[in-house]
Amino acid sequence: GFLYLRYAVDPNIVWSWMEPYLYDEEPVQIAANPAKPEITVGEYVRQLLTEMDYYGTLLPRLPVQIERDIKVSLLQAEQIEDRAKSNLRDPSKMDHFR
């Protein structure tokens, strides 16, 4: 489904479809070769948004402004995810919310 979205959906809305899955931890086997390691759904989605090459096939180019917006949104999402993981590792950081 994500590859179809990357190919067929209007670039203006591709982010809104893929954003909820950026950090999905479900493992998937993308390559036909079982020797290739599994990746998570989130890694797969991030690759589709940032890389132009998909196993030897060029993906459609995103308009420059949309590509920039996606890169900025990915950086923001990465910071939020890092903070969330940090807070889960050290619950004392969240004590003032109790």
C-alpha cells in the first residue's frame, strides 16, 4: 500500500497518509531475497519519503517545496520520537506531571 501511495497519490497529501506510520515497529520483509534483513514499517515509510531509488526503480520525483517540507517534518518527528524514547527510559523526567 505504501509504495502505491508514493506512486499514485497527489504529492500534496502523501505526507498525511504516511505520517502515522513513521515509527511503526512492525517488522516486514520487503525484498524478495530472504537473505535480506527485515526492516520495520517505519523504516520502509521513511525510505519511500527520502530516497528516489526503490530496488533499481526510480520513484516519481516530489516537487521541490513538498520534498523540503517532508524533510523538515521528518526531522521534527525524529526529535519527538527521540524525546518520547528518552522519557520512557527515564520515567523520573515525567514526575512533575503527576
